[in-house]
Amino acid sequence: GTSPGSPRESHHHTHILSSKMQSEKIITIVLTGGPCSGKTTMLNRLIDDMRALDVDVYTIPEIPVLLSENGATFPGIHAADELLVYETAIARMQIQMENEFSAIAQSKNRLSVIVCNRGALDIAAYLSPEQWETVLRSCGQTKESLLDRYDSVMHLVTAADGAEKFYTLANNVARKESPELAREMDGKTLAAWRSHPRHYIVRNEAGSGAKGGFEQKVRTALDMLESRIRPRLNLGFGVSRGEMHVVSGHK
């Protein structure tokens, strides 16, 4: 395991906020996966579906994209100290934004879904184990405390794995990965979240890059996430512990 390595008071404060994120009326979901996997499309569809059910939806933007679009570009995986500063900043921003959105949702006293376009553990995919431990200590967190922040994690597999001809760099300013690197990062991201009890994986089926196939991928993911949310619409707030599931396609 890991140790927080930070003041007791700070860790306790973060723990309280983390507990609020998982209150009966607030469901925090992570959309993650490799580059060019359909996260943005699915995020938009999930927002529409939840609002149709009269559920409040809050979205946490993808922090690396937010940074890149405002001048703070990714320094590269071999940048050592510079990379560590960059990824620590991402972790702190991620946690702070989640906490503040959760506080706002809590104040409304309505069933709310917080959807994170990537979550805190995505950062581990870009760091060595030693660097990741340093980030955790800097944030007063452990891997377990970060996992506890999220109700469910939906991993959409990159188009570079099973739908290669539809893999593109054109629709994301922060994306620079070749298909080979995209597959590697997809695997590392998958590993970073593997121990979450509700870790859902949506793979690319044959032909999934085509309109019908991609629509099926999105629909499969939406159905899985909505199965976590719909039981609470009638104040049935019970949550069962789950397992990692492959919900579409084949490895």
C-alpha cells in the first residue's frame, strides 16, 4: 500500500469531502480510456440522457486538455522534474474541482451525477511507480482514497485497438499519440483503474468505427452507467459492490 505522507488534518479534510462525493444523492462517475475512444461523444449523450430523467448533471473537464488549451502543454514522459510538477498540478486540480462540484451538488439536495472526463488515477498511466507515489504524497492521498471517490469507472478502449482506421488526432488539441502509443496508454490506463470494484470496459467490436458499430459502443456504455443511476430515481439508494466487467467486444 501507500502512505499519505501529509498532515493528518489535510488528509482528514479530503476524506470528508470524498465521503460527500459518494452520498446517496450524488453519483460520481469517471469516463476514461485510451486516446480517441469516444469519451467526449459519450459524455454529451450521458448528459442528455440524465437531464431527460430530471437528474442534475455536472461535468469535470479533462484537466490535461484544459491546461494545454491555456498554454501549459504536456512536457513529455522523459521530462523528469518538469513532468512531476505537471502531473502533480493535474492531480491537485482534479481533486479540487471534484470537491467543489460535489459541494455545489450537495447544496441542491437533488439526485446528481458528477461525470469526470478522466479521473485522478489516469495520472498513474503517465508516470513511473516512484513518481506516482510522489504525486500521491504531495496530494495527501493514497491509491485507495482516490478509488473511493468514484462510484463507477467506465473505460472506453481506444479506436487504435480494434477500429484502427477510425483513429484520429484531429479532434483533440492535447492528443499526439501514434496508434501504437495509444494502445500502450490504453493498457496503462486500464491497469491504473483495475482494482476499482465497478470498473466497466467497453471494447471495440468488429466494425465499431462505422456509425452503427460506434453507436452500439456508446449505447452499451450508457446502459451500463444508467443501470447505476436509475435505481436511485425512486429513492432506492442502495448500492451493491460490483466487479470489473467487459461489457462489449472481445479481447
